[in-house]
Amino acid sequence: MHAPPFHWRLLAPPQWPTWLGIGLLRLLCLLPIPVLIVLGEALGTLAGRLSPRRRLVTLTNLRLCFPEKSTGEHEQLAAEHFKALGVGVFEAGLAWWASDARLRRHCEVVGLEHLDAVRHQGRGMLLLTGHFTTLELGARLLCLAGQPFHAMYRPYNNPVADFFMHRWREARSNLPALPRDELRPLVRALREGRAVWYAPDQTLDPRASVFAPFFGVPALTITATSKLAQIGRAAVVPYFPQRTVRGWRVTVLPALADFPGDDETADAARVNAVLEQGIRLAVPQYFWTHRRFKRRPPGAAPMPAGY
């Protein structure tokens, strides 16, 4: 699915604010990285104060997933999360515009041998990850390490954002983006030995999902991971990006053994357990603002008002 072509309507006055925002972000990303982190944390802190509902969602998620922590620890994690969200804006800008040389000075990829092992088998792979604030940059670093992949793509309502996001992801991942809701091209890519970026931690279709534990809490989880692995004859290779005190690290784990199994619910629980493992590498950098538990299993207590 190639990027949409440029059209003059993208320059219409209603689109000017988007152009201005993109241009401003492009200029700011020329600043030194430590400065961008300070600016991002300030931006995220402000966003947290101006978004009481998202703060409620974040705190509710953290309380459910980490019941052993105190109220103060939950508050601290929430504050760090909003800072990470703000930094994530500039991390995305760096993913789109920074040179390879600039990024290589600040990044490392651990576990490349697991990607090599699958490639040597001639198999396609699902690059399994979650929605992190470092999502865009983590994908760029994976490409810098020599792993091209198909990004998943969904159209954006804003035509300028749609135009740029599609192009950025296609240019940096070195392969055309794949429509998120079309199964055939995705399976074809896997069967032909290519890699596909894949994050199953946000429920898209309740009809294709089961309740599986996520940090011990029943969460509606899509079952497509095991189905795609089976139909596409592909390996599932988890990887997780994180920002560290020295820059950024991408950790690649071994391909899941004996996956898929005979039980799609057990497979979904296994995927969630792998995601938990990655989230624990950098807890504040996961998207806790997402309403992961908005759908509850029959008989379960409802979520708090405003969730």
C-alpha cells in the first residue's frame, strides 16, 4: 500500500496549523538531544495537568497492574509516564528526520542474533511489540540495525498527517506499509519471508478477541497473533524499545518456541506475558493512557466513572 500522492488541497488554509506544527517540530529536532528531553518532559508534565481524564485512566491502569505499589508510587509512575509522552513527541521527530549517524551515536540494539536465526531459516516474522512512547524511534533503530519490515498502516483523518505519516514510515522501514485491516497482503508478506511490525496490545475487534490476563487483570486481547503466525508460517519475534540514561536501546528476544499452540486463549495469554516482560524494562514508557480494560468480562466489576 503505497503512500497517498501529494494533492494541492493539502495546502488549503484549514491544513495550515498542521503544517505549522510539523515545521516547528522539524526545527526543534535540530536542538541537542538533552535539550529535547528537557522540553519533552516539560510538555508532558503540562499535558498531564491539562488532561484530567487521561490522568485518571493512567492511574487506574497502574493501580490495576501494580497493586503491590503504594499510592505515592502510582502517582510517581503517572508523572514519569506523562513526561515520557512528551519526550515521545520529539523521539518521533528524531525517527522521521534525524540522520543515521546522529542516531547511531545514541542507540544500541541487543539480540540481533535472534533476527538472524529466523532469516537464516528463510521464514517470515512478526516483529511483536507494544505501544510505547518510543514506538516510532524504536522502529527506526531496528531498521538501522539492518532489519527491514512492513509497517502496519491505518488512514488518518487529518489529510496532511496521513500524507506524512505514511511516507515517513514507508521511507524508514524500507518496505511498503501494509493496510491494518487487510489480511491477504500481510499473509503474503510473511509467506514470502518478509518481516511485519505488529503490536497486538490494543483491541481492534471484540469479535476476534478473548479475555486473557494482562498483569493479572482480564483484558480483551486479539487472537490474530497466533492465527497470523499459523497462516503465514511465520516466527513471532518480540522486540522492545526503551529510552535509557545513555540514549535508546532496542532489545530483541528469541522467537517464541512452539507457537502457536492448540488454544487461542492460551496463546493470547502467552503474548500478553511477553508484552509484560517488555513493559517492565521501562514501565513509564508504555502507553498507560490507553483504556486497556474498558471492556470487562461478564460479571466483573465496572471500571471507575470517567475511565
